[in-house]
Amino acid sequence: MKILITGSESMLARDLMPVLKENNEIIPLSKQEMDITQKDAVIKNIKRSAPDIVINCAAYTKVDTAEEERGKAFQVNGIGVQNIAIACAEMQIPLCHISTDYVFDGKKSKPYTPFDAPNPLNVYGESKLAGEKYIQWITNKFYIVRTSGLYGRGNNNFVITILRLAKEQSAVKVVTDQICSPTYTLNLSAGIKKLIESGSFGIYHIADDSGSGISWFDYAREIVSMAGIRAEIIPVTSEEFPRPAKRPAYSVLDTEITRLSVNYTPEKREVALKKFLSTAKRF
Ligand SMILES: NC(=O)c1ccc[n+]([C@@H]2O[C@H](COP(=O)([O-])OP(=O)(O)OC[C@H]3O[C@@H](n4cnc5c(N)ncnc54)[C@H](OP(=O)(O)O)[C@@H]3O)[C@@H](O)[C@H]2O)c1
């Protein structure tokens, strides 16, 4: 397949492209090469490249800043996605789009399935939900892939941040009351590959296997312990550690439908983390 990837400099795309490259032709487009908020440029670029599918990795991902930059978040995660969906619909090609666990309000205590109703608590989640809706209004050839707590190549993720803080400080405060399912971008990439080869359009959840979930606090402890770093991880509540954007208390993703539909079985979180730590050279 000829696969066009938007946001090709994102953390996810950096792992996704090598995974797809094995038996596909990749057309990577960075923000500089194609700003997804520019409708004419998006349509022109996608038509000129004539891909078999587009995978959208471009996004506004600054969860806290989004509270003050509502317009910018919606421009990229809503209108930008609308532009790509229009181009894909005109060309009658599928769109694979990446979304988030933050579309949910966290009121459940069991993992969220693709059939649960979204109800985002923050602007980032609202803007990502807008993108999901535009896709469903505009085209019927789509894979919407919701994922959670991504880590992979790059500096801007929880695992790298905890490792850095644990080395810089003797004690690191981490919240106990947000339960999630952290996911290695390399594993998400393998799941995306299976999905786009399936032709089974729909909304899917892909996350590493954390059972019924893990708190960021327990996960931070797991990270430093596995990395062999001596640092105290101090439990705090979200109230004691306020952030501009409210986060769902529980946003574990249920991946059962992905397994049933495309035979993607998620890797255990601990196995994925070990793999990541052994390949990451920076620490
Ligand atoms: N990271 C997570 O924990 C997480 C969790 C759940 C879901 N997701 C979703 O997974 C996807 C990938 O996330 P990620 O963490 O890999 O993202 P990322 O590293 O933050 O990368 C996003 C990319 O999109 C680019 N971008 C921003 N505005 C753009 C525009 N108008 N046109 C084209 N490109 C634009 C950014 O460029 P600049 O940096 O130059 O602005 C950046 O290269 C996103 O859809 C995200 O919402 C992420």
C-alpha cells in the first residue's frame, strides 16, 4: 500500500513509519510540509500523492495549554481532521485517525469499550472528539484508533519524564487517583498495521495490557524500579497536584473488540516497558 502519514515528526509516527515500511510505500508529511488546518493544501497534497490510505498522526497534544488555547486545539484536532476526512472522502480512500482515552469522563470503574459514550472533561478531549465526529459525518471508510498514555521515541512522555525527574530529584510526586493503560508506541504501531490491513472499518481501542488499569503513581514506581534508579515516588492526589486540565479518574481502554475483529492481542504493560527501557539509549 501507499500510505500517507501526516504529522510525520510526532512521537507515534517515528515508530509507526519503520513498522509500516517493511511492505508499504510511506509518504511522510511533517507540519512544515502539510499543515492540516490548511484545507486547500491538504486536499492538493493528498490528491497529488494519490495514497491508498492516510494515517493522521498530526494533532494538538498540549493537554493543559489547550484550556487556554481552545481555538487552536479545535483548529487542529477538529477542523484539521475535517480537512483530511474531506480529502479522503473525495478520493474514496480510508482514513486512519488516532484519538484518545480523554474522550471519556472516567466515571466508569471498568475498562471503556468503543461502545461507551464519550463525555470529555477537558478541551483537548473535546477537540479530539470533534475530530472523531467529523470523520464519521464525512466518510464511512475510517479506522478511529483510541489509545492511552503513549511513550516512545522523544522526550515528551511520562516514562522519559519520570526517569529524568528521578535522576534530578530524590523524590518525585505522582498522582494516585488517575488510572490508565500506558501504551508503547511500537505496540500501537503493530496494532495500527493490523487494522489498516483488515478493511474492517470502525472505532477501535488499542492499549497495552494493564488489566483493569494502573495509577500513574504505581506506574512511576514500576518505571524507576525497572530502570534501577533509586528515587522516592511520593503519592499525591489530583487535588494536591492541580493541573489546568481536568483528567478522567479512570480511562483504561478495553481492547477486546480489537482482538476479536483483527486478532490484535495487546502486550503486557511490564513486558512493553522492559522492551522500551532496554532499547532507549538516552538513560
Ligand atoms: N501522547 C499521548 O500520551 C497520547 C495519548 C492518547 C492519544 N494520543 C494521540 O496520538 C496521536 C499521536 O500523539 P503523539 O504524542 O505522538 O503526538 P506529538 O508527538 O505531540 O506530535 C504531534 C505532531 O503533530 C504536529 N502538528 C501539530 N499541529 C499540526 C498541524 N496543524 N498540521 C500538521 N501537523 C501538526 C506537531 O508538530 P509541532 O510539534 O511542530 O507542533 C507534531 O509533530 C495524537 O493524535 C494524540 O492525540 C496521544
